[in-house]
Amino acid sequence: MLPADLVIENASELLTIRGASSRPKTGKSMSSLGIIRDGAVAVSSGKISWVGASDRLRGSVRVGPRTKVIDASGRVVMPGLIDCHTHLVFAGSREREWLDRLSGRRSRGATGILSTVSATRRASDSELTKLALANLGSMLSSGTTTAEAKSGYGLSIRDELRILGILGRLGAMQPVEIVPTFLGAHAVPGEFDGSASYTRFVIDDMLPRVVRQGIAKYCDVFCERGAFTADESLDILRACKAEGLKPRIHTDEFSDIGGTDVANKVHAASADHLDAITQDGVRNIKAAGSIAVLMPGVPFFLCSDAYADARGLIDAGIPVALATDFNPGTCPCLSLQFIVSLACIKLGMSPAEALSAVTINAAHAIGMADTIGSIEAGKQADIVIMDVGDHRLVPYGIARNSVRTVIKRGRIVVQG
Ligand SMILES: [Zn+2]
């Protein structure tokens, strides 16, 4: 028996979230966190080597003189949080637009996604990298150890490739693991006269370059009025899928224009937003086998009451994940802990359901449930220690950062 590199013991609650690595949690199983009271975890070579009760730890694991021992008395120990939908790389901010919205004024000048596209195109690689690193630091300190991140603020071949290239390099520059998604179809840039001609450009000119460089794992499209129609979304996602990129879709954020049907036709890994989903939409997502990624930070930030029907989706047996949708226009929030609070308050989810949604179900949404999302022997040691003794206090402490320690691949990367 080799000595463990790290052990965490005496956790008041160890949330293992076990038993859902092959299939995401649905229905009642979302409420089950696999809690071990007075729990312990051992880590060797970056992986979880043992999980159990603290009084069995030393009979099962060799704790040597070089083993780092963390006493988690009075604290919750849980898997690292997974943010499965972010728009990480961009320049500029959009507070003017937000303030106009708050005061009921019509925004003047450049607004919306295209204003961020202009700022992003003007920024250098090093400026974009510096901004993203600051945001990743904030995500990590609030417990996020893995994040999906999309391009989509470039909308030219040069700038989309640039953003995906930066996303690839960011993973090696700091601890948060990044899963890159190609979102060339985020908006129609000003140099095109409509979504139809830009859709052809994304498929014929942009996609082959992205594929050749091997810099994206997923592809995504913004299927919405004023962005891309259902037919265009279907064409883009089918073309991407044929090139080996797994599809996901922004759909039913403000209106139902057939995006859930597209999700079903391409068997999207995830269908994201769903604030305006209909009963037909629920049936489509169920048939698609997609994870429903809900982002209550968006209606919250937009002062809207149109929240996704999380209860209806869970009751229909659809696996639900939660994400920030971190972006400058509709949700500049980096904290999944806050999103978990919003899910309890605005979506009617229980703390246990919401925590399943930011761990194992989020891992499924990005195709990584075999390595992360739960605390089980053999998985990567991505672990968060919370400064509260009961998991229900994580969402209860609205906007509080309860993180004390963050461990990524067995290494302590945040020490509170
Ligand atoms: Zn988004």
C-alpha cells in the first residue's frame, strides 16, 4: 500500500454524489447526494484512491510522514463545481446597457453582442488572456474547477480561431480545466447582410479551419429570434457534427422558434436556457436525451420573471444541470454558488438537486462524467471544502463565498 499524498478527514458531510457516472441523475435521484457523515477521502497521484468513514481511513489507507492531512471537522467536502456554459473570452463590459435597462431607457450607440465583438476584435491576445485569467481566478476561488467556454465574440475566421487558441492555452496557465466550444453562430456580424449568408460562411469557411486546428470539442449555436433560425441552426450543428464536434444549443431563451426540435434531430449534448420552453419542447428534449442546462442568473440579471420550469423538466425525467452563462451582456456572474442559491429561490429546486446540477450532471453536459463530478475512487481529485457544516447552508448563504479550500487534480490550489 503506497502512502496517500493527501487525506481529508472528519468532514461533517462528505457529498460523494456517487453512482451516476454512466448516466446523469434524473427525477428523485437528483436529491440524493450520497452523503457520508464524518467522511474521509484519500488522494494519490492526483486521483481519488479511497472514500469512506473517517474511523476506517487509517485501516484502509497508508498515511505516511509526507501525507498532507486536512482536518475538515465542521465542514462539507464535495466535488469541485463544474460550470458547463460560459462565454469566457471577451473584452469590454456592458454596464451602460444594463443601467439603461434598469432605468427603462432605450440604449443608444453600440449595444448587444456586436458591441462586445467590436471590443474583442480590437483587443490583443495578451489583453484577452489577461482578462480571462482574472475571471478564471474568481471562478476558482468560488469553487469552480472545470468550465466549458465558448468562442463567439470574434465572428470572423481570424478572431474565432484566436479565441479558441486562447482557450486552449488558458488551461495550461491556471488550474481551472477548460472545455472549448466553437460558437461561430452567436450573432450575425455587421459585414454580412443576414443570417442566411453568414450561416453559409460559418459552415463553408469557418468550420473547416476550426476542425483542422483541433481546437474545439463542442459546437454551439444561438437559436433565437434575431439570431439564427431553427433551419440555420440545424444546418450548422449537422455540419459541425459531421466534422466530429458534438452539438449543443442555446434555445428557448426568449422564445420558442423550434430549437428543441433541432436539439432532438442532432441529439444535442445539452439544450441551454429553456426559459421559454413549451410542453412540446419538453418532449423534444426528453427524446433528444439532452441535458437541460438552466441559467437562472440570466433572467435575474435582466429583471425578468421568465424562469425555466425546472420542476416540470425534473418531473419529466430530464437531467438538469445549472451554469452561470458568464457573459458581459446578460449575466456577468462568475459564482456557481450564487447560481445554486438562485436555483433554490427562483426555480424551486432543493439544495441537493441544485448541487447535483453543478457537479455530476454538469460533468455529463460536457462529456466528462467518467473523470469528474463526484467523489469516487479512480476519479480525478477535484475537491472543494466548504466552510459550512451542512450542504444546505451553501445556497442559504446567498452571495457568500463558502469555499475554504479548492483541490484540483490532487493539488491544493486555493487555501482560504
Ligand atoms: Zn450562452
